[in-house]
Amino acid sequence: MVAENYRAVREKIRQACARAGRDPSEVTLIAVSKTKPLSMIEELLPEGAVDFGENRPQELKEKYDALPKDLRFHMIGHLQRNKVKYVITRACLIHSVDSVRLAQAIQEEAEKHGVVMPVLVEVNVAGEESKFGVRPEDTADLIAQIAKYPNLRVQGLMTIAPFVEDPEENRVHFRNLYKLFIDIKARNIDNVCMCILSMGMTNDYEVAVEEGATMVRVGTGIFGERDHQTV
Ligand SMILES: *Cc1c(COP(=O)(O)O)cnc(C)c1O
């Protein structure tokens, strides 16, 4: 079931790439396994799945520690500074940096472990009160400040688009984020590589791929509904 869903999502990504004239190898599918058991992740390994997304630091730690080390765990959720220690040597990429204070905490922990941590800056594309992320107009400034930390490497942008009935409603947000991505890339900021654009979830990943996503984060569409109490 889970493997079948995964294959179906891959196929939808391939079709969205075809519509947009893109090469499917440009798009990484992250299977968002938060709240789901190890056994479900293991079901996907024969499909060649290696990228998994978690939003709770302790859960990421437990899953990383229990599974083969060639899997890549993405920290996609809001990260508190005192939880950075759980993910620093385990996550392949932190998608949710939205403040200098968090960047500073990542810098300290990464330095302690002698690693350089790849991160994305989370942008609140629709200005929603309830969402984390920096405002689009403040994004370049934040990146310029974070770029000074030697043990952090900004690799791109991430967004969580609004929850909408019709994914077409989010096209404008994905398009705007893509423009911002290109704009910041053109500034050639030292120690910054604008190469990853993480946008699109179960409800809207096809539109996101059409608008230039290089990573999509799909949970429900692969693993089924989550228990709502646990998000
Ligand atoms: C849970 C989550 C997802 C996946 O959501 P689905 O709608 O289940 O695909 C993607 N990104 C983030 C940041 C999440 O927290």
C-alpha cells in the first residue's frame, strides 16, 4: 500500500515535470514519515526511497538511530534552539531556519561537532499569522546575516503554503517564491548556494513542481492520514 502510493506520487511528479519541460531528476521526493512507524519507512526502502521528513527532533533522532545510515532525514518542522542538539549530526538538511537566533544555535552546535550544517530558510509566502517563516521582503537580509556563520550553509528556500481546497490557489505563492529564489541566487552571496527550493505537500506538490520546486514533502499521500492529535 505505502509502496504503491510512493510509486504513484513519483509518477505524478514525472508527469508534472513533463508538463513543465523539466527533468524529473531535478526533483527530490521527501517521504514525510512523521508520526508513522519504522516499519512503514522500511516498506519504502525496496522502492529506492532514501529521503524522509520529520518535524520533531526526538522522533528524527530515534528513527535515524534505528535505521540504515544511508537514509537521509530532513528536519522539516519548526525547530527550537534547545532541540538543535538532537538533529545536528543526524539531519541531512534543516528546512526551517527563520531567525538569526536559531542560526546562531545551529552554528554553536555544528561547530562543537566539527560539521557544516546545510539549511534552508523558511519563508512565510502568504503572510499567515499562524505560520513560522520570514517575510519574503526580509528573506535576503536574513540570508546575508546567516551567511556569516562558518558552520552553516544556506542551500535554498522552503515554504509551507496555505491549506486550500484547490491547489491552483497556491500557484501564485510558488511562483513568487521561485522569483525570490532566482533573485537571491543572482546576488551571489558568499557561502550561500541557492540550489534547493523545498515547496509542495500532498495537496499541492504537482503545482509546486510545475512552478520550480526541487524538493517536495509528501506525507499523507504516501503514508495515509495522520492521527490529528499528533499533527
Ligand atoms: C507534515 C508536513 C508535510 C507533509 O504534509 P502532507 O500534507 O501530509 O503531505 C510537509 N511539510 C511540512 C513542513 C510538514 O510539517
